[in-house]
Amino acid sequence: MRLRRTTPFLLGPAADPALLLDRAEVPATAAEALLDRISPTLVTGDEAGTLTAEEAQALVLGQYEACLEHVYSHPAWSEVRAGTAAAFLRAYLLENRHYLAAAPFRMAPGVGAGPRPDALNELQARHVVEEADHDTYFENGLAALGCDRALVRAARPWPATVEWIHLMRTVAEAGPLPAALCSGLLEFTAGNRTSVAGWHEHVAASGQVAPEAMSAIFEHVKTDLGLGHGSNWKEALEAAAVVTAWDLADALNEITLVAEAIVRWLDSLHRGLSGDLVGVMPELTAAGETAPAALGGEAGGLPVWPAEILHLAAHGDPGLTPGMRAAVATAYAYGEGVLDDAPEVAKAAARLAAPYRHRPVDGGGAALEKLVGTWMRAIDGHRLWTEMTERPTLPLVYGWLVENHHYVAAIWQHCGAGIAACPDPRMRLHLVHHLEEEFEHGAMFREGIDKARGSAFGGLAVEHMRPLPSTRAFTGALRGLAGRDWKAYVLAVAFLQLTLRAEGDGPADRHVSFYRTVTERLPDARPLLDVMRRHDAEDTDLGHAHDVREMLDLLAEHPIGPDTIASAALVPQLTWSFLDGIRAHYAYGPAAVIQRVAWRAGR
């Protein structure tokens, strides 16, 4: 069997992992040996080289097919075929609706990213227009299940859906070519019309959801096929004519992240509470409508939920009763606008949401600091901290450092966007100062991690590792926020900087205690933890907490509307996702580290 050139993917469960390389399953124990074989194949060409459209198409097609092997290996599809996936399919309808409703938000940046209005711009612009109302198909499907359209539109997307939306927006911001190549993976799934039609007919006949619901979403597939979206990626490469080796490597890496984001999304549909919301929504309809959010759920994050509620919404819990699942799902979806008159599930949801309702901010910079301080609940108590302090492993600690490297290295992009958007010259200088102080921290992480790693994990260098899709969504969302709303970005910076919570002349006691506990339980992790300790010490020495307070005092001189607060409030949720992606992925052990090997140009 001849294998395509592709990155490997992880197969679960984490207790017994394997690697999927194209169509071949490889034991996780062979990951290090596999790295030596596949890493040289993930080179698109010389650093200064180029590829023709035909050469690029061959590599993209191979990566698409390998990605789909990964996506369709998810156990949820076996349950669909067996007729036991009703809750998964309900969630699939709702979260697809949210993803499609965000099409203009996540796709349009690719239109304006090109250097001139050329064929690539036209292709992306046309795609935006054609996709803009496709959420209607899934709304029709949900209506067939008795879900009120107003409640569907008001529901907050689940965390993995928000991650996926922001990942796609981040890709689009890079330009129309990567946008077309990444959306092409999604359109590629519907290429075999006969197979897709047979799948929908099977689901409709199985009784898992109403046939009318499946008919509604199959109309979406037929519409996409009729518009020719399945060939957009080829047209994009033909319009580009020539692609540099680095641009293609970057695009191939982004394609793999999209596939991994879809699998993470499927995990959430499979185990999380979105399907429970759809199950109870007909009952909620009878109680009246909830007010729509000020911003779409992909752009606004109020209320800011505690880490454990985010975990329950995204991943569920076998210990939850059906009533508890429905109450948590309803509270999460509707938050401050949750129904509180009837039925009982809505009353329980309202009680759950009550402590987290947003209250107007008044009182200057100190009040803003207090506000972002309450948002720490999204990361305090995160299950990643429990895993690292009670059951630490070297791959988990290593992965935490690597993903933090990707996050810290992105400062140039999002802080640069914030500087460009800010009209207040005093605040601009603060942001420039922040950028200057953080400028070398990405390199500090990279060099420190590589030195601490030694020969572990096949000697895979940090610069040759792909970030997790949840990390890419997080850093991309910060960049997008900085460009859209500089005030919201300053609030987000304050939140992220104050997570260190310096006390006196040193880091917070809880950080010192955290490092001590992990080191005691896993002495081999000390060199890696020293990298993070050094970063914390530098941030403390630079007085970031003081700088943040000055920025918030300046910010308080400007009017701050509810949309700004809601926009900034999405950052705590995406920070939770950033940590959750680390927890979930690196639980797979050493193979999870090696699996991050990336496409690249050069040797």
C-alpha cells in the first residue's frame, strides 16, 4: 500500500492510542521511529522554491484524503450507522447552524487580505455571498424537530464550535488562497453525491431524527454541489498559478488543523450537552422567547462561565442526570437571557446562571480591573491544573510549554493589530511598550524548550511543530479582536496579564506552589518548568501588573459600550479552550508530541 505524504493523526482512546498515517494505523509506541521516516517527506520544496498549480494540487489532494480518513474514523459515525446517535445528530444540526451563520464573519477577511482585486479575491468574495444564508437549511431542520427559530438564533454556540469558527477566520485573514484551501477540505467531504445522499437517506430511515430534518440539511448539500463549491480549491490554485514552497507548507499545516478542529468538534457533539439543548428546546418554546445576544456567540462571551461549567457543556459528565444535563445546557446556551418563568428546566437554568449575570461597570480603571478579575473563573479550577499537579506526565508538561510558546510568539501579530487600531496616542505607547517587553519571549520559550528537551521525542524541534487548533483559534481571535475593537483588546490584555497576579516582588504564591508540586511529582519536568518560571519572573520584574492598571485607567476615560465588554468576554472562554486543548491532546503521551510534526520548506 502506497501512502500519501501527510502528517499523522491521533486515534483514541488516550489510554490506548495509535497514529493514523493516511490509511495505515501505527502503534503509538512506534511514533519516534515513524518521525524519522515521515519528517523528510513533509518538505514542500527549497526555502526559496515554488510549485506549479498542478504540483500544489497533488499535495493538497493527498492531505485532504488523509484528513478525511481521520475525520471519518471518529466513533460517532459508527453510532450513526448503528442507529444509536440521536443526541449526536441533534447537536450536529444545531452546531452546524451556528457554524454556517458565522460564514460572513469567518470568511470575509479572506476577501480583503489580497494585494489587489484579482481572481482569488473574486473567488473568495463570491463564496462569501453564496454561503451567507446557508444556516437557513439547518434552521429548517431544527424547526422540523419543534425548535423555535428565535431560540435557535439566540443560543450560544458550544466552545468547540466557537474554536472552529475562529480558526477558519484566522486562516481567512492570511489571504484568499489559504482560505480557499481550508474551506476546500469541508466542501471536499460532499464530493461523492451518491454516498452523501445514501448517508442522509439511511439516517432519515433509522428514526434517529425526523426525516424532515435530514431532508432540510440535504438541501444544503445539493445547493453547495450546484454552486460548484467542491472545486473552489482547485480554481484558487489555478488562479494563483505559482505557489511558494513556504506558502504551500503553511496552507497544508492549516488544513491539518482544520481536520483536527472538526474531530474536536465531533468529540463535543458526541459527549457534550448541545444535543440535550435541542431535545429540550421544544419545551422552552412554549415558555416564550429569550432576547437575542448583543453579539453573535462567535464574537461575544457573556456571561463568562466558570471552568467547570465550560467543561460540562463541552464534554458532558456520566454523573449528570438528564435533568441536570438539560439545565446546564439551557443555562449555557442562553445565559443572561435564560427563561425564568417556565418550565422547570428553565427555572433551574436561571438559578444556575444568576451568579454570572453581567452588571454594568462604573468607577474607572479599578472597576475594570475588578471586572476582568471575575473572568479568572474561566481558568481557575481548570481540569488541566488538576492533571498537571496530581497526574503529571512529561508529554503533558512539554505540550503545555510548546503551546504556550505558540501563544507567546503570536504577540507580534495581535499586539501589532491593536496598535494599528488604537486612536489614543497614550494607549498606543502603552501597547508599543507591551510589545517591546514581550518581543523576545517567543524565542526565549523556543530555545529553552529545545534545550530542556534534549533527545526526547525524537529531537523534534519546536519550530517544526504545529500548534493545536485550539491554540491557533485563541491567538487568531486575539488578533481579530485587536483589529475590530481596540478597547476590547485592552481588556483582553489586562485579563491575560493579570492571570499571573504578582504579589509583592515575586510571582503569586499559587504559581510557586504549582511549580513545586509538579516538580515534586515529576522531577524530570524541572528543566521545562524552569522555562516557564523564567518567563513569569521576567513578567513580574517588568511590572506588567502595574502597566495593566495604568492602561485600564486610561481606558476608563473612553466610553465603553456593552458590545466592547461582550467582545472582550469571549477571550476567557477561548483561554479555557486553549488550556482544554492541551489537556485533551497531550493526554495521549509521547505520540501526541511527535504527532505535531509540521509541513515546512527547506531541508
